[in-house]
Amino acid sequence: MVSINKSVEANSSVERIWEIVSDLDRDSEYWKGMNSISNVEKKGNVVERDVRVGFMGHDGHQIITLNPKQSTELTMAKGPLKGSRIIKLVPLGQNRTRLDVAWDFQFSGVPVFARDFVKLQLEEVTQGALEKITKTAEQALTASQ
């Protein structure tokens, strides 16, 4: 199992961060390499979708559980990676939130020689997504003041 853990603190409320991370149709704006998203089914707080990911355009199937204002739990059921990504929102006080991202996955269909590269890319993509989410949330806070 491969694990990646990243965190960032944002000068924004849990509510504003939640608006961003729970808007699953806009994931490609934050997560580089999310090439296309096609929602298959939505039941309550659970969304199933087919995705095309990575620079080689691999197909995948994901199941996402939304735990309002707490976390998103993504399960990669089919594709180049199988496992999970959890985004957790941790309130740090008024207009301050920490986002924790934890990946746990196995490679599926990724050649052995490319695995270190893919892991490095995923670390960079995760850091970039956290920075974009934070920037978007903080801009909204600045605009409302």
C-alpha cells in the first residue's frame, strides 16, 4: 500500500471550504490530471462516477461519500490506482480551517518502472489542489469583507 499525506491551513471557514470540496463536478479545476468526469449515480451523500485521469487518459470508476462539513471519502474502484483518498476538514477557530488529504492506494495497471514517477506526480497534484482550494476560499473571504 502506498500512502501520501498532505495538509494546509486556510484563512477560511469550514463552510466555505466545504462548498469547494463538495462540488464534485468542479474537481478538474483543482485536481490536475482529472481530465473528465461523468456522474453515473447519486444516492443521498454517495456519488458514483466514471473518470478519465492522468496524462495518458486512463479510465477509472470512483465512489465518493460526502460527510457534510467534515470529509469527502473517495474510493478508487477501477483504474490505474485502487484505494482511497480522504479529504478531512478540521476547524481551527473562526475563519480558519486545516485540510488534511490522505491517500492509501495500490497500483493497478501502472508499470513498475513508472510507479515512483506516478507517486511523485500525485504528491505534486495534491499540493497544487490544496493551494488552489485555499486560494479560492481565501479570495471569497477577502471579497466579503
